[in-house]
Amino acid sequence: MKGKTMKIAQRIARLGTETAFAVSAEAAAFAAEGRKVYPFHLGDMNLRTPANVMEAAIKAMHDGKTGYCPNAGIPQLRETLAADVSASHGIPYTMENVAIQPGGKPTISKFFLTLMNPGDEVLYPNPGYPIYESQIEFHGGKARPYSYIEGERNFEIDLDMLARQITPRTRLLVLNDLQNPTGAECRAAELEKLAELVRAHDLYVLCDEAYFDIRYEGRSTSFAALPGMAERCVILYTFSKKFAMTGWRLGAAIGPREIIDIIIKLNVNDESCSNHFVQYAALEGLTGDQRATGQILKTLRERRDAAVDRLNSIEGVRCFRPNATFYLYPNVTGAMQKKGLTDYDAFRRALLHETGVSVCTRLHFGRPLAGEKNFYIRLAYAGIDTPEIEAGLDKFKAFIES
Amino acid sequence: MKGKTMKIAQRIARLGTETAFAVSAEAAAFAAEGRKVYPFHLGDMNLRTPANVMEAAIKAMHDGKTGYCPNAGIPQLRETLAADVSASHGIPYTMENVAIQPGGKPTISKFFLTLMNPGDEVLYPNPGYPIYESQIEFHGGKARPYSYIEGERNFEIDLDMLARQITPRTRLLVLNDLQNPTGAECRAAELEKLAELVRAHDLYVLCDEAYFDIRYEGRSTSFAALPGMAERCVILYTFSKKFAMTGWRLGAAIGPREIIDIIIKLNVNDESCSNHFVQYAALEGLTGDQRATGQILKTLRERRDAAVDRLNSIEGVRCFRPNATFYLYPNVTGAMQKKGLTDYDAFRRALLHETGVSVCTRLHFGRPLAGEKNFYIRLAYAGIDTPEIEAGLDKFKAFIES
């Protein structure tokens, strides 16, 4: 079935995508030739959903939780999640502050639909998750990037650049903390300076906290917990990472009731509700035996250390050891120079074809900014076992140093 | 958590909802007083998802189908659904024509986002599913209603009215066939006249076929199967009704590849993908033992007959016996006159409080049009057993005739 010459709506010209899917396709094509692939490009996990979480879904299914449920989610899950996030964040949320979503991602478009008028300017991280840029522009906003600088122990938000991007039209800020692709988290000083700017310019904030619970030491601090910020912040929460439930598609928008009420109305319009019995699985995830979650973090930490150690042993590669997320964002400027490559795609393809190591690059995290001098790639280690990490990165090293 | 005085985006003022949820709330409040409720207002089903479908979901979960899957859905399901719809529709669809969605409803907003520019006029059924009107206006279109007339055997689209609503700005048509709330289906002559108008005015069509397989005799005809129409139609498909999977949230958009490619890009932006293991359940639904589906239809047919027989025995109530959907849309003008009521909500509340029978009215299916002379209510019989249908409608009869 081919269409006639279509008159597609104009807004579609502004719709972006995740170009990382093209990397997956290239890796799959390479594997189909019988070649070994080390899949560091994947944002997915190769870890199993905890057994107790699966059993709770099955029980709910058998109990007949197969019909529609409330648009905002089942009350028990909203209450439990509100209590859980209240405890971890130090913010007094109740179930009225929670709208369950079919994944973490739906909160992004619903946040912009609720708070952004055409022409409004939105600050967003670049490099960052490319869907921010796409959804801002798709719904008529002006996407204004802010970037990161290499600090002493990890990346830091370039606060001077961010402040320079603010104009009288700036209305919204997207903050992804803990951060993809850098693996960094904001220091207290960064959070405070951001809060100052948010107050001064009367901004609302999307706090993408998809990786809030994926950390190996210490506790995460939410930007929403800073004085006066909770009433300006919508938190993107997801069950995907902590409980290895990426393919289950369940998350939530958490924020001020006036905004959440509108997001619930968007739920009515867009998808009615999220899967009913999956919400019982999430409830078990929050309230049941937490041993599997601990094991997931232990496994991820081993992988991080294996990957960081090997990356830093490669000539021309420099990599922080982030305490959070399952991403690494090494500076590969020296390694590319050594191979005589000045083009991201050429480097990525050479790496794939010479070693089987498949990665994303800075290009997959937003349109590059003027004046970028360093080159970065992103490795995800949630979908690849430690021995494979070691084997792949040993080949990476041999390729660069040959 | 209360918000400060919010600056909400202007488009939110144009966002509608399903006002039927307020009816559910009123019925629940009445039941909470210890009163018996007959829930004819529900669009949900009280029938179990077939066991083989549930088992397939559980197997897929245990097989590790818990990570992300392709944005467009798993290839096996897209292929199987394309073959199934090709056979039932007589249209040669392939997997490239299918984008899996988290429910039937997401196809509505994605159709408008893909094909409607601000200011475009859209023809939509009124009375009809209220989300059409809401999504058209929310995304900047002009909603132009067309209505139904009582024909000899069932409701028919008021084609004269529909034709009069067409202007040079008309770009899209929403056709819900088989129809909610009327239970009717288009006759061949209606479909042909519609196709003529679509060709003459170069329209694209959302074919909401949520009830395509819910019929008791004969075969459904898709508008998309008429000559030249497939290239202009996007079919809203859902697994919800046929397989009693309303709360599982799985459906599809089916249409010309150029449109489906864009809808897949919207999937990337909005929700990444639909639940992975649920897609294996849907696959079993399409390919496995069909006995449970036959039993679902047999049960619904019994309920229809029980409800239609009783409604027509009530003085001042006139009800068709539709061959399709699980809705009835009786004309209650005489019954309301008999009770001295000229207001929909007053009638609905009197009925609830005097008899426990909870229904939706014409008001829940779009803004009433000028000049409407008759009064209609909508009864859904998918969520209520036959003995309860009989008991409730006997009370309804006693109330009207007292």
C-alpha cells in the first residue's frame, strides 16, 4: 500500500528522532554478516526483571486486572509512589501529585503540551537526550541548548552558557540529573545556581530523573527538593531502569497538582490509561523484596569499573568514573587524532568494522554546537556483560594503539 | 504540593475530555451509599481475557521479552496483523503499513498530528466518541460535526448535513464505523457516497474501526476497502474488544506507508514502544485458538437481545437492534415527556437515583447541535451480565410507567 502524494502537516518537518536507532541497525547488519558485535550503543538492559515483580504481574492478570483502570493510574500505585518519592526527595507529595504514564518518555511531551506556548524558549541539555530538542520544536517552542564542561571529577553544566541563553522569552528548563550521556550528576553548587536562575526568571522545570536510583554510592539529590522548586518542577519518573522493566513501559509524571490534573486530562485524550496489571508489578517493585534491585546495581557497578579501567588504559582516551547512570562519555579526541580521523561517523564506523565495538557519538545527543573542540563517544554498559566489555575494549585499545 | 499561580499553555483551554468519567464517579458515589447500581454507562468489559492469550504473555515475560522492542512493534505482530487485516478488509497491507500502539486511542492524536494543520477543518461524528472533537481542537483544527438520522433499521449518517459542512478548508474526515454510540454500521450506499465526497474534496480519513470485529451476523465492510480509499485512510485497530483486552493497552495504526512512517517517528518521540510481552499475547490472540472469541460474541449477543427486548417494552422508549458493537442508543423522548423531564442530566440522575440504572446520554458524545428534537441515552452491555440487564431494565420500565 503506497500513499498518493501526501499533504503532510507542517509540524512534521520539525519532528526529530533518536538517531541512535540507525546505529542499532548498522550493528545488526554487521552482526548479520557473521561478525561479532559488542553492543555499547544500546540504552537497554540485558538484566532480568526481578522474579517477584513478574509474579505480581501474573497474579494481577489472573485476578482479572485486565480491564481499564483510572486514567491517572491505580490509586494504590499513585499513593505508594508518592510516599516513596516523598521519602527519597524530601518533598511532601501525595497521590494527587502523581499521574502514571506508559513509560518515562510520555512525560516529556505532556510537560511541553501543558506549559509551552509556540514561540516560548526552552533551555535544554546538549549533549542530551535528543527527544527534548525534538519535542520542543515539534510543539512550536524554540530550543536553546546549554552544554557541559569537563570538571575535575566529572562533567559540570556550563552555567555561564546557560545564563547567557536566557532571554525574556525563556519559560522552561529541562534538567536531566542524573545525566545521560555524561553519567554525571549536578553538584550542590550547580543545583543552587540553577535554582537562583529559575527563581529570577520565573521558569518551570522538567526534571528528567530517569536515572535517579541508578547510583553506586551516596544518595541522589533532586533539584525539585531545593527551596521553592517543587512548585515549579515536574519530575519524570520511570520504573524502567531500577527494576529492569524497560520493555514494560511504565513511569509517572510527578509535580504540582494543577499541572498533574492537566497531564491526567492528556492521559484521557492520548491513551486512556496505562496497562492495568503492569501497575501491580510496579507496586511490588516498590514495596516487595529489594534484593534483586541491589543485585542489578552490583552488576552495573562491576561493569562500570571494567569499562572505565580499560578505557583509561587506551592512548588518547580520557574517561571519568561516574557514580551514576549506566553511561560513559569518554573524551576520544586524542584517539581520533592518532587514527587521523576528524569525523564522528567515520570514527564510529571504523571502530565497528575493525573491532565490533558499537557505540554512539556526540552526534546522537543533539545538534552539535558551534566551537566544540573535543570529541566524545557514549558507551552504555547496561546491555553487555563484563567479559564482553573487557574483550570489546581490549580490541578498541589494540585498534587505537596499532 | 500545591502549585503557584500557573502559566498554563493556551492550547490547554481547547482540551476536552470524556465526560462519561463523571457518570462513573456519580455511580460509584451512589453505590458507596449501599445502593444497587446497574452499570450501563461503562464502555469496559466484564469478560475475561482468553486463557491462551494470558498464557502467551506470561511465556513471553519468562522468555525475557521485557526489554525495549522496535518502535513500530515486533515484526511478527506487524506481519500477522497486516495479513489478518488484509484478509478481513480485502486490502493488500504488509508490515510496513502497521505501527503498533499502546491502545487504540493513540492513533487518534497521531493521525491529527500527522495530517492536520492549524485552521484545517475536520468532519467528525456527533454524537460520537468525544475525543475526536477534543483532539481536533487541541491541535488547532476546526471541528465540523455531522450527525445521524433514524433510518428504517438503524441510524444512518446524515449525508446531506455532512456534505453541507464541507468547505474549501475541509481536509479530514473521521469515520467511526461500526459506530459508537449508535451501534449502527454504514450501509453500502452510505460508504459509496462518502467515498465520492472524499475523492471530490481530496480528504484523508481516520477510520476508527475499534468495533470492526464486534458483530453478530455477516461481515464488516471497511470504508478503506472502497476503490481508491486505502491510500487515503488510516485505520484505528485495537485488540481491546475482540480479545477482552481493554486494560492491556494494545492497538495499531494501519495505513499508507508514508503516513505510518511518520506515526512510527511519533512513537519514537512519545512512548518509545508498546509493552513488549503484551505483543506476544496479541499474536496468540490473532493466531491461536479462537473459541474464546466466539464465546465473547455469543455472550454479548445474548445481552443485546435481553436489553433490546426490555427497552422496547417500555412506554416512550424506541430502540434499534444493532448487529454490531456493544452499545444501544434508544430514543427516550417519549419516556422523558412522560416523566415531565426536558433536561438530560435531570433524567439521567432521576433514573440512577430511582432505579440504580446508570447510563450515559447524548451529552457525553459531543456538544449538542442546534435543532436536536429527540432525546437519546446510551447503554453499554459489555460490562453487565444478562440477569442484571433484565433486573435493571425492569426497574427502568417500572419507573417510567409508574
